[in-house]
Amino acid sequence: MARVEVDTQVDGAVLIRWELEGAPVAVDVATGPTPAAIDHAHVATVPADQTSLLVAGNAGDAGNGTGRLFVSVAPHGAGPALVAADRRVPFTGIQNFRDLGGYRTTAGGAVRWGMVFRADALHGLGADDLALYGRLGVRTVYDLRRDIEREHLPNPMPSRSLVILSEPGDGPSVATATAAERRTAEDGERVLLEIYVGLLEHSAAALGELFAGLAAPDGLPAVFHCHAGKDRTGMAAALLLEALGVERDVVLDDYELTARYRRREHQGATFEHFVEAGMTPEAAAGVLSAPRWAMQEALADVDRRFGGVEAYLTGPAGLTPDDLGTLRDRLVDPAP
């Protein structure tokens, strides 16, 4: 099994798609409320010429109240199952709370589900959302926002502040400070590259502190977030996934997912803020996008300047090799 994707449909049904390594074969599909495939209930055996299946959203649900459906897909009658889920946790008040589990590593393992989440700002979680959030078992929330952002829109739960900045100090953002110079969508996207390179330059210590916290004995499950869950959060997620051994193309796929979940209608206030600061609507839309090339170039900059993600984390970020090893041990299930 090479890859399984799970997408929740508007009506609550779940579309499961998979790709196989080698010749097509029939597969067994099972579902359940946790990542443990052994606890999943068989849903269907799918013939070799079919690579997708639509199932009811509550198929195999044991009623644990997380609102999540996990899927296991395995070659019929033999072979290990690959477990997947819709990455987005189905909150109603925020759009971009996502599980970083399930990604395959180059060594054949997989990042553990339900251990690390990436998110947009958590102040939008309502009462029902908070009940669901509580059932995820999150121990630590890392708030990557600036002081003024946290004070204006505080989290509804205790959080650890780790300010991630793309420039020295806590002044205006790169996007706002240079707004009048940004005229085209390409200009807006270029802002993102400047932000990402700046984060790597000025927030190495904070990123190292985040990863050391995740490696601590009581550090998981955890969530880290900024405002939109795209830029500061996106850089932290990209570094983490690559450090765990996930291929760069897959890391970039994860970055681009924000465009699916946090759409234009969710970003009206931020869009107006940029326009009022002097940016054209086209450039503002570019800043709010998630262009693959910007994150790709930022990670290439890590390679050129620091010798790769691991060297960056154990160098400027100050993460110890032991902490990095612990992080991998705790977050990656080894190859079966």
C-alpha cells in the first residue's frame, strides 16, 4: 500500500481513495474511531479495479465522541494495513485544525495519529468545539502569535507562548510594513517567502524550544498554532515533518492543504487589514494564499544555508541530538 486519503463530504459521508505499489489487488477496508487498525470493523472488500470507496460517516464509529473516523486499507487477505483519516478535526468555530499523523517516512514508518496537531487561532472554539477538543487529550498548546494577537484574541485554554517572528522585535509584520509596495498577486506571494526566510533567521531558538517541548516526557499530545495556521504554523510543521523523515514533496502537500480548509470567506478581516494598509486586493489575496513554491524555496534555503533541516534544528535552533532522536521515537511508528 502506497497511500490512502480520506475526505469528508458535505453530507458527512467519507470518500476513501488509495494508491497501490505494484500490480492492482483487491483490498479490505475497515473503519473505527481510533488509529488502532486492530479495533476497526470491516466495511468492504473492494475489487482490484477499484481505487476508491464512499462510506457513511459513522461507519464503524464506537461512539468515542471525537467526531473522527479512521480508516484502514490492506491488501485482501494479507499485508499490513495503512491507516488514514480526514486530517481536519471537525470543529465548527475554526477551519484549519489538522492532525499531522499518518504521513509515511522514507524509512517505511508513519507519523503517529493524534499526537501533534497544527491549527489556526483557537479563540473561535465554541462550547461544542471545546467538548470535542477535550476528548482529543491535548496536553500542551503552543501559541506562536505575537503578544498583541494573544491579548486581542486570547485562547480559551491555558497555552504556552512561543512567539515566532520573521523580523527582530515585535513591531509591524513584514506584510504590513511593506504593504504599499505590493501590487500584484506575485508580490503578495513573494511576501510569504520573505516571511518564511525571516522566521528561519529570527525564530530559530523558539522553534527549537517548541520541538524540545514536544520531545518532553509529558509533551504529547500537543497542538501549535498561529492566526491562520498557515505561515508560522506552516513553517514549524514543515520542519517537524521533514525532521521525522517525511519526503519533502509530501511536506509541501501538507502545507498546501490550508488552501482547502481556510478559504477566502474565512479571512475577510485579514484581507481588509492588508488593503487598508495600502496593499492592492490582488497582492492581499497573494499573501493569504498557500503557494507551494514559497515553502519549497524556503526549505531549499535551509538546505543552502544550514545544510538541511536536521543541521538547522541541531544548530541554530539549539535542539540536542538526543531530543531529536526522542522526538522521532515518540512520533513515528516504525515500519511493520
